[in-house]
Amino acid sequence: MQVLFMCTANSCRSILSEALFNHLAPPGFAAVSAGSFPKGQVLPRSLTTLQQAGISTEGLRSKGNDAFAANPPDIVITVCDKAAGEPCPVYFGPALKAHWGLEDPSEVEGDEAAIDAAFNATLAIIERRCNALFALPFNTLGHDELQRELDRIGTL
């Protein structure tokens, strides 16, 4: 199952989601990320946060959603409010779509400890949601049931 995490800039929350999802994913699951208006570079603090958590940053890059036109995802998850309000491109076709909104830790002001805490809190929310997704009984869930579960997980 291929999951696409979308955000506007694809430099922070969607990158954190992609990396952590792939770190935790059981066989058969893979995540990628994209931005509706990609920044073109990953926020250095995102990479540092992942590295400090022991999560690989290899291959992470900021990219647009057109990069997946030939390989559409099964699930598209938006992680910021700006991306949630944008229409998913047509080529995502029958992909299930859910919004797992996350506060932007890169907008936190304060000292290094406060900023680190914000990034780590975001990573903890992503981990909780990914683990809830992996715990679903995919072989017994219909399309509508899976959609409800994806929406529920976005509130955890």
C-alpha cells in the first residue's frame, strides 16, 4: 500500500511523516511525500529531528505532486490545513483521501529547547497515527470503513 503525505511546501510535516511512516512500516507499506507548492529543499531542522530520533533521512527531498503521476498512491493524507483545502490532482483518481492536520513546528518561536520540543511533539503525533494505521485490519475493511478509520486516526 502506497501512502502519499501532502503539505504545501514539502519541507517539514510531510517529510517527517514520510520518514517516520517508512521507519515504522511493516512489509507492503511505503510512503512518499509531496508539496502542492514545494519549497525545493527540506527544512534542516526536520532532518536533524529525524536523525536524533534514529530515523533515516536518506533520499528525502522536497518535490511536487506531479512526481507521482505514473505511480498514484492508494491513500493521500494531507498534513497541513493549506494543503487540505486544495483539490487532489485528478491522477490520484480512486485514492482514499484524509486530513491529518498538524501544527507547523517550524513556526514555533522561542529558544532552541522550545523549537526542539515542538518538532518532537509533532513526531510523536505522527508516530501515534502511523501505529494506529498499521494496526487496522486491512483485509476486513471495506472502502467506506477504511475511509472512516483514516478520518478517525486524523483526530488522534
